[in-house]
Amino acid sequence: MTILVLVADGAYAKLYTTRSQTGELDLWEEYAHPASRLKNTELTTDGPGIGQDSIGQGRHSMGHESEAQQLEAQQFAVEIAAKLHSSIADDIHKIYIIAPPRFLGRLRGAISPQVRKRVAAEIDHDLVRHSAADIRGHLPHYL
């Protein structure tokens, strides 16, 4: 019996495993999606323009400031969901997912019904840069 713990944000993910309900987490794989960290002007072919507001007192950026980054984060969620799906055949008994709320929602929408059946808990925290011991501390004592 293997327990899988996914810790992710919109640009980085770590998969940990443990074979014990009270065991430590062992890093299994890491994934990066560098495009999610790019500036908006680097993600779009046309940089945003600069305009003035309607009363002429301030400048603001126009364009697809968050759309490109949202699309990249969604693509990463789909990639991670596919990895989870391919992993369930590898004796994965339970899956715990830890991610910030926005990315957690993207993952929920991307995971397959087969993976959904094995998800034991979802934790809405940004812990991807934390140590395995700290991550374990956010999980139930008995996995």
C-alpha cells in the first residue's frame, strides 16, 4: 500500500510517497512549469499597451495581464492530473492534495474520476516550498 502526497502551486509540484500511515514522506518526483512564472509580457506575443483612465489622472496597463498566466497554471494542473492518473496503477492506495485554493480548484477540475476516488483529503495551503517534515505536519497523524 502506497500513499501519495501531492504538494503543488501553479508552477511547481512535488510528489511524496509513504508506505506507512504514520511514516515520513519520501520525495518521489518534482515538476516545474516555468511558463507559469513568466511575466505577462513574456507570455503574450503582443505586450500590453499603456492608457489613461477616463478622467486622465492615472495610467494603467491594458491587455491580458492575468489571462496568460491563468492559462499556463491550468495547463500545469492538467499535466499534474495526468501524472496522478498514471500513478494510480502503481499501487497508490490514497492521495492527499495540498495546494493554494486557486490551484486546488484547477486540480479538482482536471483530475479523473479514478483519481478522485482515491483522494483522501485536500488541504488548501501553499506548502510547495516547505520541507517534507513540515508538510507531514499539515497532514493527519494517520494517513
